[in-house]
Amino acid sequence: MNLTNFRGLSAVKKCILGVLVIGIVAVIVIPPSPAAMDFLLMVSMFIGIIILLNAIYSEKPTDMSLFPTILLISTLYRLVLNISSTRLILSTGNAGEVIRTFGEFVAGGNMVVGGIVFIIIVIVNLMVITKGSTRVSEVTARFTLDAMPGKQMAIDADLNTGLIDEAEAKARRAQIQNEANFYGAMDGASKFVSGDAIAGIVITFVNLLGGIVLGATGIATGTPLPLAEAARLYTLMTIGDGLVSQIPAILISVATGILVTKANANPDEDVTTELSRQLFGKTLVLYIAGPVLIVFGVFTALPKVLFISAGLVVLAYANFADRRQKIAAIETDITHEDSEVSEIRRPENVISLLSVDPILLIFGYGLIPLVDAAQGGDLLDRVVMIRRQIALELGAVVPIIRLRDDIKLAPNEYRILIKGVEVAGGDIMFDHYMAMNPGYVEDEIEGIETVEPYLGLPALWISESQRERAETLGYTVVDPPAIIATHLTEVVRSHLHELLSRQDTQSLVSNVKDANSVLIDELIPKLMSIGDVQKVLANLLREGISIRDLVTILETLADYAHVTRDTDMLTEYVRQALRRSLSKQYFEHGSNTVITLDPDLEQRIMSSVQQTEQGSFLALDPGVTQKIFNNLNAEVSKLTSMGLQPIILTSPIVRVYFKRLVEQVAPDLIVLSYNEIDSSVEVQSIGVVSA
């Protein structure tokens, strides 16, 4: 089949559903003949059987995700047939052989019996099957929607711990969304079933009463019939019509009930297999049920042959099932032992051992309750929030943070690894709280002395009973998960520039490209490579500057990339373009105090800059460097003693070199240039660093 024919066939398939729905509605306007009605009723019964069998043998409810749509169309189809059959019954007294045959078969020559049987069928469908299915749909929809946040968090937790990868996490989220959509639709679609049953009852009474009146008066046939004959004829047709419509309705109602109540323990098996296993899988139950049937047959007036025979059959099946289960258990043990031997003999695949997690949190077994959600631990949820918090604040995507217990560690110990290398750690006392004195609390509390793991501040471990008193006195009290989460957050912040990869940079650039395609096409790869952009972003993150405003960053790079290829100089241009956000980050309204550099020192620094093919570097005399450090320490101490944050202000061309110089002794010291301060910010120099 060529491509043109294939496309034509696809177009025809797309039109089929619309044509069918329009055709169904057209039956209301164009009355079918009795022969055509027989065919349409046969199709209705066939559809009901197909829907029921598909519901039975589907592995999970979402396998029939379009069931609500199918339910609506099939219900519409049956109601249209009810209307058409009503027209035929009331106008001609003949609605086809199918309806007549059903009426005669069920009534068996007795219209009273036929009417009672029909009423029972309607009541069973409406009050038992339909009402139960509707209620289950409502409850399932509510519970499914309520459980969505928890399921999403469980997926994030499994992803963080490394139990699943990104692809499986995406598939699970899609499955949860499909289930929510399906059960939400089923909650409303189940109303179709109950409405269909009620409409069937109303149509039946209309057929019966209207037919008797029209037949007795001769309006329908043209010849008045005796009242008894009219009652017999129209009761027969009404019962037949009701049964022909109710049987497919019952099939679809049962299908609806099966679909919304399906909860397979084993998703790889269908309902029939699973039901057989759950009902007849326990041989002890069968060994008890068999003798019970035999006792009923021997000691009661019940049919002895029937009950005794049934009891013996049950015992025989129990014996057969028991032997089969024992053989299966032995085969499973043998298979398990063979697989263990094969696993031992199989050459080890070491490729999986070569990967290094970007961020890994390992902990002793005593801290497992902090991670295990079943024991009330929320550390996994906090880790998820760390990634979101840093993404919002710094605009960078934090790699997946893996969590793993390690028996090599002490029970209450944890360690943080960046790219496989330990960079931080601490000890936690489980079921205790850490209380820290902010500096102004004079009252003392009892506790075990310790040190806060991130800042190294003195602290106390206190019990739950002391927590309220410590908070009342003014102590800062935090629980163990918060301690670990805070420590992990700060470690990730300080190493985020190392964790930013070229692939992460490409993802960030691709996200911007959707709305700024001209900018990206001009910059990458004509002026800069992804690696160059990554270096600039890493330089910004190294000093804690947010890269969320990526458009401004890339616009600045596009403006200056033709001027210089030095990524450090390009970073300085970007920082100047971000002056408004930098000013907001480091300065407050009103006057702000800073430390400046002596002009002679700035000149000496610039004269000591050496240019090489690999870039520029600062080559100062060690004695001069030590004098700078001593003066800097004295000026910074003045500000810290006043409770102020020390900020060094330099000329733009000196900033990057001075920052590299002081990183050796004060890596967290803020160094800004004059061009990085917004014009609305007032600064006042209260100290000068000289050599």
C-alpha cells in the first residue's frame, strides 16, 4: 500500500466515528422497518457482549481509557432504539421478530409471569448493579484524586534515592495522570448507566399503557381490538422490547462495575486467573468446605446425592491443588538456586560501578527513620524541596540528590559527597533537637554539648520535653531532618558551579530558545560555544549570583563576545548588566557601608597581571600579598564587630583579580565593582585596604 492510499485510509477511519454518531441520531428521524430493527437490536446485543468481555479480560482499568466515551455512545444507541421500537409498537403493533421472540420466550404464554420477570430484571439492573457501580465510581474518583499528591511525592522520592530513572519516573507520572483522568470521567459516565435504566422503565410503561389504549380504540391498527387482545399483544411487545434493551444494558452495567472495582494484585494476569487464584488458591479452605457439604448431605434433609458428590469433588480438587502447589514450590527453589549459581559464575559487569553520583547523601542505619516515610520521616520530601528552592533562587537545575544508607558509618553519622568525594558531614542525635543560642539569651538550659555541622557554632542537643522552654527563652531550635536539609542546601549552593555541566547549560539555553530564537541563533555557536557559556554561568554561580535572568545574560554575551573571548572578562560584563539584581541582593535602602581599595593598590594589582594563552593571572610579591591580607582582615573585623556585612568595592578592571586573590583567605567575602551598583543605591566607604 503506497503512502497516498495509507493517508486516505486514515482519513476514512477518522470519519467513521462521526458518521456513526450522526447515523444513530438519524434513526430518530428516519423510522426503521421491523426487519431493520431486528438488525439494529442484534448489533446492540453484540456491542454489549464485546464491552463486557473486554472489561473482564483487561489487565487494568486504564486499558479501556475510552470506556466513558464508549459508555456514552452505547447508551445513546440503546435509547435511540428504544424510541424507534416505541414508534413501531404504538403505530403498527409490530416491532420485529426479535422483540416478539423475546416477549414470547420470557412470558411463556403467561403475561403476568412475563411482566414480573421483566420488573425483577429492571430492579436488579437499576438498584443493584447500576447503583453500586455508580457509587464505586464516585468513591474511586475521589480517592484517586486525593492520592495524587502522595503518589507524585513517592515518585520524586524513588527518583532521588536512585530506585528509578527519569524515564520510569515520567512513565509513572503519566500513569497517575491517566488514572485520575479515567476515574474522573467514570464518575460522570456512570450516571449514563443509571439514567439509561430509569429511561428504560419510563419507556416501558409508555409502551404498555399507550399501546393498550391505542389498540383498544383502533387508532394504531385502524381496527379496534378487544381489550384482552390489545392487552396481550402490547404486553407481549412491551416485555420483548424492554428485555431486548435491558439485556445489553445489564451487560454494560456489569462491565462498568468490573472495570471500576478491578484491583488486580498481579497486573500480569487477567481477572479470570486472578479470581481463580484468590477463591480456590488456599487448599485449607477447600479441605474445610468439602466436609461441610458432606455433613449437610448426610445429616440434613437436603438432596444427599448432590451435596455428598459436590463435597467429594471439592476434596479431590483440594488434594490435586495441594500437590501442584508443593511441586511448584520445589521447582521455584530449584530455579532460585540455579539462578544464584549462575549469578555467581557470571562475569561481573563493572560498567555500572564506574558512574559517580553528582550529589550523594549517605547516612548510618540509625538515621533511616528520618528517610523512611512509613516511619514518619520527611527527609526525602525536604530533598525534593531543596532542588525546587535552589532552582527558584539561583536559576540552576540541581542534579538528582541520591540518598543511601551505609553500614560503614556510625549509626547517627551522615556524609555529603560531591562527585564521589566527601565534602561535609555531621552527627545527629535521633529523637533530639538542636538548640542554638543566637547570642542574646542569658538563661541556660540543660543538654548535650555539640557543634552545628555547617557553621560550626556551639549548640546543645535537647529532648522533646525541653523544646518548648528553649523556644520560649529565645533559643533557635531545629529538628534533625532540618539540620541535614540545611547543611545539604548550603553544600549544594557552594558547589553548584562545579555541578553545572554542558548538558545542563544546553537544557537552559533550549528553554530560552523557544521565545528568543534570534538571540540563540546569533550567539551559539557563531560567537560562543556551549562550553564558553557554561564557564560564564559557573563564574556567576561561584559567587552566589542567580542566573534565572538568562535572557539578559545571553543578550550581554552576544553584545560583548565579539570584543573578547576571555570568559572571565565576559563574566564581568554580565555582572554589570545584572547590577539591579546585585544591588538588591547585597544592599538595603538608605546608606550602605563598604570597604574600598587604595588607588595605589589597584594600580599595583593591574601592573602585576600577566597575560598568557591560557588566560590572565595575578603575580604579586608574597610580601605584598601578606600585607594586603593583614589590612583586609583589620578592615573586615571593623565591620563585623559593628554587625555589618563586609563588602569590598573596587574598580571594574580590578574586581576579578582581587576576588581571586582574597578567595585564598576569605572565600565568602563579597567583592563588587562600581559598575555593579545601581545608581539608586547610596554607599559610604568606612575603610580602605592598602598594601
